Amino acid sequence: MYQNDLLGVAAVYIYVIVLILFTEKIFSKRYPVQSRKFLHIMTGNIAFILPLFQTREIMVFVAAGPFILFTFLMSPYSPIKSMRGKTSEAGHGLGLVYYAITWTVLAYVFFDHREIIAMGILAMSYGDGLASLIGIKYGGRKYTVFKDIKSYIGSLAMLICTFLLLIIALLFYSEPLTVRTVAYLFCMAGVATIVEGITPLGLDNLSVPFITAAMYWFFLVG
């Protein structure tokens, strides 16, 4: 394992542990629902730790993969009672498990294109998470798809936030940002918003990042 890989693994684990402790011990006491969304959103900052890794296998099997089991053990379906329900989002008991699965798969497939991994993570965490928070607080007019209630203002927030975050991801990874690229990013954000709106049962934590990553690959890389 290279030194940078060690730094990457340490950074991920320390960041996630501190984030969970802060959320569960401090934030959740006053804002139980918002704390779950806060945790969901802030885990997206892992997208900015990715450059530390030098080895695909370390990122996939040491940094990302173990969180599939860890988040499941802290979900409402955990066989360990003392850990059960600690990181579940309101209405989406396996939300962070899907998040861990997404990061693991994207890391394996797109290790040589970290910007794509970051795009998927940020669209899922910040884009979807902020859309939910804004929709809950300001969403008056709502629509229902597959028994999931969404708001129009939440979907608009998803579009704007995802678009801005895709730009931030490219800038962070020093990728060229042309007019053509920005236009494609806006289209990608639009498709991600539609996918989030029609995906039921919290599965948007899988569908949104995978669709976002695939679109960027086919439009601008592949």
C-alpha cells in the first residue's frame, strides 16, 4: 500500500467517524430528521478526498467497500440492536447503504477518472439531499410518483444544485470547462432530476449517481 493510499484511507475513516459522532451526539438531539439529511449530504465531501488514492483496490476494497456492511449494521435492518437505525434517513432505511454501494461501484469502474466518481457522489449527496431539505421546508405544491411524495420546488433545487456541483467537480479535478461541456452538464442535471423524481423506495441513491456517471462518460469521455 502506498503512502498516499494510507492517507486516503485514514482521511475517509476519520472524516466519516467524526461526522457520524457529531450527527448522532449533537445534531440529532435537536433536529432528528434534519440530522439524517445532514449526514447524507456531508458524506459527499468524500468526493474531494479521492485524489489521495493511488491504488484502485485500496479505494474500492479498503476505503469504500467496508462501508456497505458498516452502514447496513447501522440501518433499521441491522441484526445488532444497539446499532440499529443510527444512520437511516427518514423514509429511506437503506439510503446510506445504497450510497456505499454506489461509491464502491463507481470507484472500481471509473478509478482512472476521479471526476466521474466525484460527480456521481456529489449528485447523490448534495444534489438529492439539498433537494429533499428544501422540498420539505418550502415545497408547497407536490406530486406523487410510485407512492413517493415529491415537491416541485425540491425538484427545482435538485436541478440547480446538481448542475452547480457538477461544475465544481470538474473545476476541482482541473478538467476543461467549455461552453459545450457546461451545456452537457445542464442536460445531465436535468436527467438526474427526472430520475430522482421518478425513482421509488429511496433507490435514487443508486439511480441518480449511476445515470450521472454514465452520461458524462458517454457524452464527454468515451
